[in-house]
Amino acid sequence: MNPHEAIPVTVLGGSLGAGKTTLLNHLLTNAGDRDIAVLVNDMGAVNVDAELVASESDLSVGNGVTELSNGCICCELQDDLETAVVRLARERSFDHLVVEASGVSEPGPVARLFVTSRAAARYEVAGLVTVVDVRLFADTFVGGDPERTVAEESDGGVRPLSDLLVEQVESADIVVLNKRDLVADAELGAVREVVEALRPDVEIAETAYGNVATKRLLASLHDPDAPVGWRTVLDGNEGDSRVSDGDDGHGDGDDSHRHGHGHNTSHAEATYGITSFVYRRRAPLDPDGAAAVLGSLPDSVVRAKGSLWLAGTESVHYTYSQAGPSATVTAAGPWIATRPSFEQDAYRRNHPELDWHDTYGDRRTELVFIGRDIDEAGLAEALDEQLLEPGASVADTRYPTEAGKERRLAEPGRKERLTAMGGGAGDE
């Protein structure tokens, strides 16, 4: 290839056991005359995936690099990723780089490295491919009973598997529904609709054993601005979303209770009951009551995300994230309304899209719920019962105030606990 041309990169992600290595070996076997470099990023002490990929060839060239039978190379990541890819581009010539991310990683952060680091001078992101174990996904989000509910991380800790599955899908340019032979057609259809609700317009491939055309996997499809389901609904771009601003004095004062329906019922809603619902209020929630409601959402809610205004810590902007049986509240930093006037003015000039209230500024509770046949009225009523007046005194002080720290409201097989991002458990 021309040494001055940017090398396209495909990031391959998916949970442990989803079939990434099978798909990767299929890709290499059918690469034709395309020279592909492969980096296998396994978080464990023994890079099992790299060994499985390298087993395609007997020709070892040392230093963790193996020459594959079709002229590709496989590098076990013994250095950090940035150093490895820069060195690889300097020392070898190839047409395309495929990075297999760890089974406990999301493709998005890996892809950003090729945009924001030294690697950006040599590479460009072609696409993010997420391989989904369709049986596991169906059991987790379509009414089954998954055998695995957590994903083990490299430090011995765990994270809810539902979080990981959702985040991997939400960042994908292509979602490969693998092991489709293990689910009925109706289950497969329901999984497709959930995936499309999480990542609208995403390209989907169905396969039993990772058999997806190389041209399709390596195509230049990456769009960093591609829509994520919850954000699309929140921005009002989803035709079948419902918006509830309340009629109890806590609305925005303009059309205080409305439901926005598209002219046509979506295929997802008509076939599988997939709907989206936005809850907006200009009032703080009782923190204990919010934990009770948001920590025990019905199974009909597959995904929820948004902002929380909590009484007692009204200077802190909290974000809420739910994926199936997992739910977390994270301190995101101060509300813009709590900053000095000159900072508020500067921020608002630079962010004209900011939702601003004359009295409350940007403080609000704004939550998107995506799922199957959600009882919107019942959920809105349950949250409305927790609304308080601004400045109300509360007893619950278990929410963190330091930016980046989180409170886990729900977790598969575990009771609510307070954790620090990247740290251990805190107060119970």
C-alpha cells in the first residue's frame, strides 16, 4: 500500500463467548489478496484469542508476532495499544488493521484511540463491529433467563453483563447476530428490534458460525455521529416516542402534558411492542424514592438513560443509566446553573441548544425509557410521587457528590451498593 495513505481500522468487539475469534478466523481465511494485520487485545494473563488466531499458521516471527498463512500478522498486545499500532505501521506494510477488543471492552473507546492519539496520523476508523451471542442477548433482554449475568474484568471485579451488551451495541456500525441457530425465528426478530431500538439504522448481519462476507466486515461504514436510540428519542427525532412533561405544576409551562406520536406506527412497535417514552420534570426527586423506582424498573424496560435532579444535592448533575437488570446513578459534575454568572453566560453562548429554564436553569429530570409495552402512565405516576419542591430537606445522603463516582441501584444477583468508578464498594 502507499505509505502515505491512512490505514483503515476495523474494531471487533463482543462479549466473551459471542464468537469474535471464530468470525476473525473466517475473515482471515477469506481475505483473498488483502494483507490484514490483526491485534488481539485479551485482558487476561494468557492471550487465548491470540493463540487461537495464530493457530492458523506455523510460521512464527517472534516478539509476539505470528505470520498467518495468508500473509497476515497477528500481534499479541504486550504493550499499550497506542504504542503497538504506531510501531506496527512503522515496521510493516499491510492494507487493513483489525483490532479484536477484549470481551469486557466496548469498541468505542478503542476506536477513539485512532482519532485522538499519535495513531491518528497513520490510521482511520473504517468500522466498529459488535458480535452478539443472540441466545444470550435474547435471554437477557427478550424475556429469558440468562445463565451469565455478570462479566468478569481483568482485575477480578465484575460488571453487569447487560451493561456491557448494551454499550457494545450502542457503539456499533455493524452488529453481527451470531449463533442464530440457537434461537427461534420469533426470538431472533425480537432481538433485531431491540438492537435497532438501541442503535437506529445500524447494519445487522445474521449468522450461525461467524460466516459474514469479508467485504461487508471491512467496509468503510463508521459514522461517529450515528444515532444512539436513547439520544435520538431525547432529541425528538424518534417518530413513535412519547413525551410526558407533567400536568402537576412541575412541567415546563408550555403544553404541560403531551404525547408526541408519529403518523405511522413503527414496525418495531407493531410487531414486538418496542416503544420509547420520555419523562421530563422541572423539580427535584426524593433521592430515596428515586432509588426505589429506578432501581426496580419492570422487565418491560430494556434501556433507560438521562439526567436526574435530586433533592438534597441540588448542585450536582446526576446521570442515570439502566440496561436490563442493571441500574446506576453517576455524579456528572455541577449543573451549569450553579456556576458563576459569567461562566453560565459563556457556556450558554457556546451551547445554544442547552435546555434552559428562567428559574431553574439546566436543572431537570429527563429520562428516556425504551422497551416492550411499557406502562408509561404507571411509570410516570410512580416518579411523580417522588417529586419535591426545590430546596426540600431529605434524609438520604448516600448519593456521591464527587464527579465520576456512582451509586449502583440494581445489579443482577446483588443488592444496591455504592461504588466508585474504577474503585471498590463503598457505603451500603
